[in-house]
Amino acid sequence: MSGKVCKGVITMDPIFINVKLGKCDVCNKSVYKVDGIQVDYRIIHEHCFKCACCSQSLQKGDISRDNLLQNEYGLSCFCRDHMLLSTSEKTEQLVKMGRKKRKNHQ
């Protein structure tokens, strides 16, 4: 890791912080190395890693994903309280939370 030392403080070189990883599979906005994480081989913002129904922050290994919603809504992860809902109930919750379908599925 490259950095500069200023009075005992290490600061990251902007060239490494601003590395673009691609588009977030949840919100479809650009993800940079400083705020991106990988979930199930997909890149997302750390702040987008939350339950699609209740917005509760999630931890890796403690989630469920609905593959049937993937194409329409992108990566949709669910907490323990919402992982057992049917796909139609999850879709209803996504709409209530203001999640929009991806442009190619409207």
C-alpha cells in the first residue's frame, strides 16, 4: 500500500482511493475501491449492503439473496427476519422502500 507520512500520520495516495471498481449492483452508481465490497462475486457500496426490506445493515455470511429478483432489481439481500418471505412479498416490500426496477426491465 502506497502512502505518504506526514507528522506520523499515514495518508492514502488519491490514486489508490479513486480506483473505480465498476457499478454497484444495488444502486447502479460507480463504486470506488475506498467504499466498495464484494458480495457473492458482485461489487457494491458498503452502505448499500443492507436488507432490501427494512434497510438493516448486514454482515457477510448472515444474509439471504433472492435470485428471482436479481434481474429486475439488482442484488437484493435480506436479513434473517425477511429472508423467508415469498418473492412476491419481497417485491411488494421493495416497491414500498422505493426501489425501482432496472431500466431494461420497466
